[in-house]
Amino acid sequence: MSTSARGTASWLAARLACRGVHYGWVVAAITFGVLLTTAAMRALPGVLLRPLEAEFHWERAAITVGVAISLLLYGVVGPVVGRLMDSLGPRRVILGALALMGAAGLGVLCMDQVWQFDLLWGVLVGAGSGAAASVLTASVVSRWFVARRGTVTGLLSAATSAGQIVFVPTAMWLALAAGWRASVLLILGLMLLVIAPLVVVWFRDSPAEVGQRPFGERTSALVSAAPEAGERTPLRVALRSPDFWWIAGGFFICGYTTNGLIATHFIPHATEHGVGELAAASILGLIGGTSVLGTIASGMLCDRVRNRRWLLATFYLFRGLSLLLLPLISSSTTLLTVFGVLYGLNWFATAPVNQVLLMDLFGRRSVAQIYGWVFFGHQLGSALAAYLGGWVHDRVGSYEPVFVAAGCAGVVAAAFALQLREGRRGVLVRPATA
């Protein structure tokens, strides 16, 4: 880090402190921008699927192989990235991720073979986006915040939804008006010309770099109750905890029922039932918009609800039931809009609950690495749904069997959440002292 950049951040931190504003909120705002643009990049396959079919005459299953690879690597790099963030800090990882995604996006503009899409989008975008994903949220929140963790986690998790509502309809409009390459250029410009400079100048890895302590450290009841800042759970200990596997299993289903299925296949599904492309993209954006509200509300509830496993189970159950209804309303734009509102309310609402549960169960100093492995399970589910959706569609001409299976899986995830022993802390695997 350059001395001038460090001095600029310290100067801003001092000025904000005079006004009673903690610098952690600046870091959180920049993190929101990183998550917003990388989420927009990940959401593009739902817009690009039909244009790529039309221009290159590729089969849908062949295209979704690249999408599945991207979603899988998005999760595979999570444990590695989590470990790097725990040791090196998130700033370097973010800059590397943005550079990788930028190079891959520029390559996509020039591709003409499906294997190139698999390499550029599947491997490079997947790896880059995985380095700027929910693991980043867990790392930033655990480093900068002691108080208001649930609220901040909800706000940052909502960035993914906000990227969807802002960019998916815009990207579809650009694709229809100027071609799909214009959609990719829009995201790349924001990522490389706006967000990357903000990370270089203002983002910092820890409060100590600007002469501060984590937000709420002096006054939070958490600090007086337990020395959480010194807790660390080795991965081998976490893997022996049943709660780790219940959370990971539920998050696998979470990925199957969101990113892999709806984000990839909702627009093609709706257009095949008579809904216009722009209208379908707008409904998908609406899902993201209502998800912003649901995710922020979920984070706030995490700060207020004592037994969070019931909260998590409710979200999974509601999602499963809504997916079971989707095949029955696919030909009505009005009913699909209602579905978008109801389904969107818990699109990412599970993420803040899972992250806060992991912080409570295993300690905040190791949460990035442990959450990285849990998030890997999430992306396994996403990749499976992305590929199976295309595979089933090519063979039966419909997505309905996949939606029904996803709805049933949501009910199973609710049952997993109820197995958590949160609230009976005497039997939990307690974090080891660092």
C-alpha cells in the first residue's frame, strides 16, 4: 500500500470521526460497490443465454456448461480466498479479482467458440467473482464491526440483489437495442473505471490501519460477555461439528434454488410461456429489488431474534413453497410479477442468518475460511441447478420438473435448519482460543 493512499484514508477517517462516523461504514460502502458490480457480472448469463443461442447456434446445454463451471468455481475458490483474506487481508484479493474478471470480460467480447465461453466465463469469471463474494462480506464484517453485525451483513448481502434489479433489466434493454456485447461493456466499465479506483484509494483491511477499533468494540455487550476477538476455530474442529454440516447442507439447497436455477433459467422459462424478454428481465430485476428489502430485514432480525434457526427454517420453507407454485403461473405476467415480489423477499435472506450463525458458533477470527467452505456447498448446488436446468430442458422441453424438485428441496433445507443446536450452547463445539 502506498504511503499517500494510507495517508488519504487516515485523513478521511479522522475527519469522519470528528462527525461521529466510523470509517467502517466507508469500507462497507466500497464493499457494497464491489459486490454490486460483480453480482451484475454473474447475473449476465440469464440475459445472454438466448442471444448466444441465436448468434452462435450453440445448444442451451452447451452454454450452461460454462455457466455451471463459473458457479462451481465461484464456490471452489471460497475456502482458498477465505484463508487468504484471513492472512493477507481482503484488499489485495479484491483487486486481483477485479483484474481477473475484467480480463475475462474483454475476452468474452471476442469469442466465437463455445469452449472459449467455458474458459473465459466458466473458469476466469467464476474464479474472479468467487474472490469478491459472500466470503468478502464475512471478512469485512468480522474485521470492522462488533456491533450491528447482522444489519451490516444484511446490507452487504443486499448488494447482490441490488445488482440484479439495477443491471439485469438494463442489460436486457442494451442487448435488445445494441447487442449483447454492449451489456458486457457496461458492467466492465463500472467495475474497472469506478469501483477499482475506490478500492485502491479508500479501502483498508482493518481499523488499525486508520487508527481506530472495530465499530462497537468498546460498548458492545458481546465484548463484555466473551473475548470473541481472540476466538479462532480450526477448520478440523468445525468439520467435526454437526452444525457445520446442517448449515452447509442447507446452503447447498440455497444455491440450487437461487443462483443456479432462477438467475440462469427464469428469463428463458418465462419467454417460452409467452412473456416478453424485457418483461421477463424486469421481473427478474424485481426479484432482486424485493430481495434488497428482504435481505436487509433479515440482517436486522438477526440482531433482534434470539433463536435464529427458526428464522432460517422459515426462509427456506417459504422459498420452497413459492417454487412449487411457479409452474402453475408461468403464462401470466401479472402472477409472475406477484411471484417475483414474494420469492424475492427471501432470495438472499438466508445469507445474513447463515453468516451470523457461523460467527456465533465458530468465532469471528476464522469465519472467512469456514464460511468459504460453507459457501462452496452453496455453489455446488448452484452449478448443479444451472446444468440440470439446461439438460432437462433439452430433453423434455420444459423447466417444470426442475422447479418442482427445487421446491421440495426447499422444504428439506427448512428441516436441516431446525436441526441446528443454536440456543443450546452448552453442547456446541466451542471455538479454541487463538
